[in-house]
Amino acid sequence: MKRTALLAVGLLLAFPVMSLRAGYKPRTWEIKARETYPASLTSEGVTIAVEPLYTDKLASRAFDKDDMVARGIMPLAIIVFNDNDFPVEIDGPAIELIRGRDRIRTIGPEEAVARLFRKKKGWLPTPVPRLPKSQLNTDALYDFEAKFLMDKIIGPKEQGYGFLYMPIRNPRDLASYLSESTVYIPNIYRLDNTSRMIFFEIALDAALR
């Protein structure tokens, strides 16, 4: 009897930990055929496509969060197809979402997770101060870090992708905002001689149709 009671207590104590671990499940997001991306550009043997996940439904296909856009963060997928015989590297954090005078850059995975999964409601400073990982949803953080477009290297005749986490002000009117926006990709390098390739500017209106 005592043994059964102790087992029950142990299960109750373990349940919160199990629940936290089961709270976030990474979702697979795969590259489609390049011709299916309407917002794309090809130059110097490199094709870059951009796909804004501008609704909660779209964002939830890649991330286990059903109100990501409503909370002010839009995942922006950057897909790279390298047809060259040499590897290329793309500088993710330098990419900008441009509309008029607005020039928006990504926030990092830690800040994105802190904003999306914080337990306490209320104002957070920008940028969010660095938090101990013990205060973050670690399963979400690992997924957001794994999918983040940092300094992405794409090998010869290969393809790859990464996400940027764009802070947005008005998610209700996001489609209208994006229809007049451009993604500016300034830093692409060929790694056989470290030279910088031409920049990309990709209008987003085609991705919204």
C-alpha cells in the first residue's frame, strides 16, 4: 500500500516536468521545388526564394506555436538554390525587410522564444536582455536555433534554407504591408575565393497571391 502511494506521489511530482518537455514539438519544414516559389530571383548561378509565413496558420506549419504572428513575430523563410561548382554563404542577420523608410532586421532565436513563450504578460524591452536558458522554453529554443538563418553555407549543386524572425507591429494588416515590401539580401559570398556576389532585392507581393 505504501509502495503504491509513493509511486503515485512520484508520478504527480514528475508530471509537471513531463508536461513541460511535451509542451513544444519541433515541426518539419521542407524545401519545395524552386518553380513553386513565386517570390524569387536568380543571379550568378544562385536562386534565392523568400516565403513570408504571415498568418498564424502558415507560421504554425513550421513552428509549434499557434499565435506566433499575432504575438508580433513573423517567420520569413529564405531558400537558396546553388547551381555553381563552388559553395556560397549567405549572411542572414544582415537581411532587411524594407518598406518605405522601414528597415526591419531579424531578432535572434533567444529573443523570439522569450517573447513567444514568456509566462508573465506585460511589456518587454527591445532588445530583450540575455536570459538564462533555464528561464526559456528549451525545446522551443533548440528548434528556433536550428532553423535560424545565421551564416548559412550552401554547397555546390545543393540547396538549403533558414528562417528569420521578423518583429512586426500590426499583424492584422500584415498582408497589405508586405505587398509593398522588399527583402534586401546584401551579403552573399562565394567561398572558393571569398569574393562578394551581387545583392538580391526580392519583392514580396508575388508571395501573397
